[in-house]
Amino acid sequence: MINFEKESKIFVLCPEKIETGGTELAHQLVDFLINRKIDAFIVYLKNGDFTIGEIPIGFKGYNISIASQPIDNMKNIIIIPETTFHFIKKFKHIQFILWWMSVDNFYYRSSLYEMIKFSNPSIIFKTIYGRLINKKNILTGIGFKDLNNLENNFLHVYQSTYAKCTLLKNKVSDILPLSDYINSDFLEGDIKSEKQDIILYNPAKGLKFTKKIIKLLSQYRFIPLVNLSRKELANYFKISKIYIDFGNHPGKDRLPREAALYDCCIIVGKKGASAFFEDIPIPQKYKFGEDEINFITERITDTILNYEENIKDFQFYKRRVLLEKDKFYKEIEEIFNL
């Protein structure tokens, strides 16, 4: 476990110039800690190393301090997302909090990617194959055994039940929840609007399968959520009846939760976190495998035609999302004994 003291400084690693759910989550944590008069800092990363970055425009509303790099002593704490676990090799004294915002990204992504992407393809294949078999990050070679053998004080924290179950399955001890919340600024203006027969989807995930659904339901309008401002995204949620997502869910994804806040019905696959009721608490009749495409199209059609009745199935999910901020703050207080 970690030992937090009044003199402790907390450093949260975060890729620079990226506005995603994960990077916003890092800023949300630092914002809360600073507001509690704790010395907390974002440390931006570029090309696998520390850099002096600027706060992204979308995160300017948070109370943020920036450090050029963590200070390596036993009183301080560094919080490292799963894509940057290789940074544990850079420190000898500092305490570690290993933050599982995602599970899948631990295996398949790393901030070292840019450094090796032009390597020999056969070497990359052998590295990927060997490290997947050994349950290690494909680019850093860090696996669960390495994380359990850290000499410094350390703690694992998880954003989703999917991540929690993965840690327990791999015999990882010292774990606590540290989830996230949807920024209330997202809920701008009147969220009520007349719903249309529109189906939203994320083209960055599961697009090949989604295209099959679009082809089978050509009578409906499908809108991809890509390159949109917060306001544009909110406007689409207001007028749409359904959000679908049949890609991987490496953690509790934000788009389904944001869609639920705007009274969209949610239909998802069963990959990763979406298979867990705790992570996406909706009835099982809205969750499908890719071998159930006929049932998916039937469910989409019924949901659109009987929207007023079906939307009642998502009120529990919506209430859960609205309570996430308080839950997140309580989890931080427990971790640091505030």
C-alpha cells in the first residue's frame, strides 16, 4: 500500500495534447486534489518521455498544476495509467499507483509505439506473439508478474469491474476502485428535445460489424460520432433515439454514458467492460454477440418504434451516471485517507 503524508507530492502522468476520456480523467483527479489543498501535478508525456506541455483547451476549466517531471523520493506518489507502465523503471524511491483506466490498452498500446513503429515486421510479430502469451504489454514487455514484484510501495486502482476482475484473475493484490465521471459541462442547456429515428455510432470501434447493421437497416439514419465538439455531440444526442457500440470496451466508456444522459437507448456488444452489468447497467436484451445480428436489427427496430416505452429501461443507468462524481470523490478520499 501507499503512505500519503502532508508533505507528499502527487504526480499524474498524461499524454500531451490529447483530449480523450482517459486524459480528462487524469485532469479530474488532479483538479480534485488541488482543490483539497494537496500538492498534485499533471506531468505531460511526449514520445515516451517527460515534456513541458500545455493544458488542452477542453480541460482549461479544471484547476491544474503542471510539473516537468516527478520528484523521486519515498514521500511522493506517481500515478501511472496502464499505457505508460514502463515508467516504473525510471524510479527507485517514489510510491506507485498503477491506474487501470483500461485493460485492453495494457496489452495493445504504449507511448513507446512511435519509437518502434518502423522496426522489422518479423521482430514486431515475434514480440507481439511472445508477450501476449506471457500476458505482457506488447511493446514494453511488462507483465503482471513484474507489477507484483515492485520493490516500492504500490497500489493498483481500477476504473471498471472488467479491470477489477482481470486483476483478480492475474492474482494482483492491493487493489481499490478509482473510477471517473462525466463532466457536468457536457450537459449544457436544455437536454430535452424531440427525438428522431436516428442511430448514433462510434466509427472508431467495431466499424466493420456496424456497417453490416447499417446495410440491413437502410431505412434509418445512422450518424457517426467523429470530429465533433462537445456542443455538436450533445446536439446529436438530444435528437437521437439510439446509440450503438459493438466495438471493444476497454473500460467504462464515456460515449454510452453521455448518450444515456440525453435519453438515448443503448445497444452494445459483449466485449470487455460492456459484458459487465456493473460497468454498463442495462438489461441483457440490449447486449448482443456478433453472431446475433438478426436479433440486433430486431431490437433496434423495436427500440425506435416503441421508444417511449423502451427508454424506461435506461433510467437506472442514467441515475448511476449522475451519481458518478460523488462516487469518484469518495474513492479518492479513501485511497489517500483524506
